[in-house]
Amino acid sequence: MTDEPHISISLDRPTRQYAADDELIARFDISNLPAVNIQAIEASVLWHTEGTGEEDMSAHEFVRLVPGDDADGDLTRPQTLKTRLPRSPLSYDGKIVKIHWVVRVRVFVGRGRDLVEELEFELSAVGNSDLAAENGRGVSRG
């Protein structure tokens, strides 16, 4: 195990598969970094393209936390980011272009190198629970 500062991100769905209009809940925390060294944290849900031509990127949800936002100023405590996902663009794994959705957490450190961590997830038009409901299995989302 390392003593290096680290960002841990987890999603409410272990499969990391979401459908348009689903709610995504991401939890993140920072370890091995004293709270006093953190100037700010930026957490975002965004998509970016990869492939031929110019690469695009757009933030769907963005939150900036600063030490004054918490009563005790400790941004190392676990944090939660919630958002309702849009209907487009959907994840796409083509030969010429790919569209990736990620949760990105960036920690701005007073002295030292800033930290960045990303966790990719899939955004599709219809989720697995929707398909099951359409097939008469009556699966509901919780």
C-alpha cells in the first residue's frame, strides 16, 4: 500500500451502466492528504470524444468545493455528487469516434502536484431494467 495522496471514486451501480434520465450518484474521498493542504475540489460528470478530427468535451454537472463550504473545513471526508443524466450524447464505441462519459474529481493542492482521478461509465438510451420491464418482467428501479 502507498502513502501517496489518492482520490477514490465509486458509483451507486457496480456495473457502471446508466440509461438516459437515470440518476447517477458518485461518492468520492481523498486519502493521505491533510485537509489543510486542500485549496479546492472540483467534481464533474462530463463526456469527451476520442478519435479522428478535433476532440470535444462538455461538462454535464460541475461542483466546486472549498474549505469554507464545510462547517469544519475538512474536504477529506467522503463527498457525494448526484445528477440526472441527459438523453444525449450517448456512449459510443465506434471505429472513427468514441464518446466516453466519466466522473472526474480534481483536487487543488496548496503545495505539491494537483490530483485528478476519473471513473468511466456507460450512458445508453435504454437501461437493462427498462428492457426487462418492456419484456414483461416488471423490474423497477430503486
